[in-house]
Amino acid sequence: MKLVSPGEAAANTNDVSDKAGEDFVRIGEMAKKYGVTLRTLRFYEDKGLLNPQRDGSTRLYTRRDRARLKLILLGRKVGFSLRDVKQMMDLYDPTGSNTKQLRLALDKSEKQLARLQKQRALIDDAINELSNSMAAVRQLLSERSAPQASVAG
């Protein structure tokens, strides 16, 4: 989708998009498409994670920005810090082999997987404890409710 202002549509030109033959997306569309707030996108820009082009005060996001946002959201979903995500993305070189980036991503991923597995074990323990406590409370409740029901009946 190319961004076209009403004036440009009337003139049948699109100087902003024709610069690099890219499709641009405005901040509102970007936020809606990826389920984030405008504030989140501005925050990521402030942190150097995204670098939208500007047309006056309008932020215009390229395919590269959209790909970077997908990586940011994936990184956040699996528990990486924004610093980790930025470190990994900043090592990307479109002309290189990116082995340094891939090694760093693998190293950070292995460490994060270990953290998540430890969290899972702790959560499983907590679930078991809570389930056992609830079973004990249910048992006490049924023992204490049964005599009252027979007396009342």
C-alpha cells in the first residue's frame, strides 16, 4: 500500500513513496496492524529500535521498520529485554554473512530458554501446591458442611 495524500492522488504522483519505490505506512496503521499503541511505537523510536522516515511531523514506516517491529514484538514475547533485541538487530548487515548476529542471537536464546524452563518449573510447583491446598479446603468444607445439612434436614 503506497501512502498517497489527497493532493497527490489528484495529481497522480507520490513523491514520498517513489523515493525508494517503497510502501509507507503511517503510525496509526502501523499500531493497528501490530496491536501496539502509538506511544509504544514512539518509545521504540526513542530507543533507536525503529527509525521511521518523516514527512513533516508524520512518521512513515517502511518494510524494514515493519520487519524490525515484528522482531521486537517476538523478542518481547519470548522475554528478551529491549536492550537484547536492539543488540541483536544492530548487528544485522544486509551485505554480510551475519554470523556474529546469529551467534549472539543463539547465545541469548539459549540463556532465555533456560530462564523460561526454570520459570516453568517454579510455576508447575506453584500450581501443584495451590491445587493440593484447594483439594484440602474442599475436603474440609465438605466434612464441615455435611453434618450441618443432616441436622438442618
